[in-house]
Amino acid sequence: MGAWGTGPFDNDDAADWIYAVEDGGVATVRSALRAVVDDDDPDSDIGAAGIAAAELVAAMAGSPSGGLSESAAAVVPSLGAVDADLVAQALRAVDVVRTPGRAGCALGRDRRARRLAGVAR
């Protein structure tokens, strides 16, 4: 039976995805964000990775949520500095996941979008 919860790393897809970030670094984060934005209707697996990636971007920018898993928090220092393009990608991905009618919609949280928007200013 799989794990599922309301936090960004409280499901199997996102929890497993963090291991890919350990191997691929920030390129894996960018890829997950791009996958959400480029998909007309991302499924919950893509949405989960996108929300997890957006959470990592927030943590890279110094605004981590209380929802980072131990493994996610441990990988953040290796990802380097956040740039404006990465923040913009994260914001777009969160907006896509939060769009009503999308499969990954239930994964989005307003507080994540507000925190990322604050980082973008």
C-alpha cells in the first residue's frame, strides 16, 4: 500500500523522486517543473514531482516549508543558489497543479504559491 498525505513529500512518488534529485541535482528539479508546465493535463505523478520540486526551490531560496522530508532537506545544500528562472518555473508549475480540473490539482496548496511569490520579489 502506498503512502499519501497532504505534504509535498508525503506520497510515494515524491518520496522516491528525491532520490533522482540526489543523483541529478538541480537539473532534475528543473526537469520536474518543466514536465508539469509542458503537459496539457499532468497526472498526479507528474504533479507530485512538480510540487516537490517547487518546495525544493522555496528551500533553496531560504523559505523552506515544514513539509520537507529529511532526505529533501539534506539534498537542498547541494542544489546551489536559486535563480529567477527557477523561481518562475516553480511558480508556473504550482499554478498548473492548482488549476481546477487538472489531475494533480489536489496536490497544490495556496501557502506554497504565496511563499514562492514572496521569494520572487
